Amino acid sequence: QVQLVESGGGSVQPGGSLRLSCAASGIAFTYYDMAWYRQGSGNERELVAVISSGGRINYADSVKGRFTIFRDFALRTVYLQMNSLKPEDTAVYYCNAARLGQRPYWGQGTQVTVSS
């Protein structure tokens, strides 16, 4: 029943921008913290940005000032606006939905590649 569908990934040059989307279904969206994680080749999966059910936002230091996370409750969608992209941002980006005390849900991931 639960589905997180990501879109918006692709290839871009350094300094470019992309917007990722994650459409959620099968969960009480308003009660979930929504987050974006990423995993580069050979690296551990890391938290990029999170927006809580109450609107609190946190970013990884590496993306602060460049990325913006926001959510649309009507569309049940969370977004990640990525600006000033760097090669080190290259990774598979995963949408995550979490509720305290429950196992989180994950999307399938979308590839972001930043190269000249």
C-alpha cells in the first residue's frame, strides 16, 4: 500500500540545478517526517535534508545554503531543490518517510550526476 515515487533526477553540469520530487501514498502524510538521503558510489547512505511533520528543517552541512527541502501537503509531495550543484553531489537520492517508533519507508532512488 505504501508508495514513495521519486522523480527529477538526471545529469547536470557543475553549478546547475535540479528539483527532486517524492510523491507519497498509503501513509498519513501529515504525520510523517520526510527526508532525502543520498548514497554515492562506495559511500554510506547519508541524510541530506529533513522536514518534520511540524515543519522543522535540518540540512547536512555539505548542502546548507545550496539545497532547499519543502513539502506540499495537498499534493502529498516532498521536494528537494538543489542549486549550485557540485560533482560531490553525485549520488543516488532516496526519499524517506519516518514516524517515531515505526520502521521508515523508502523510495527506489533517483540518480543525480554532476559532471563537466
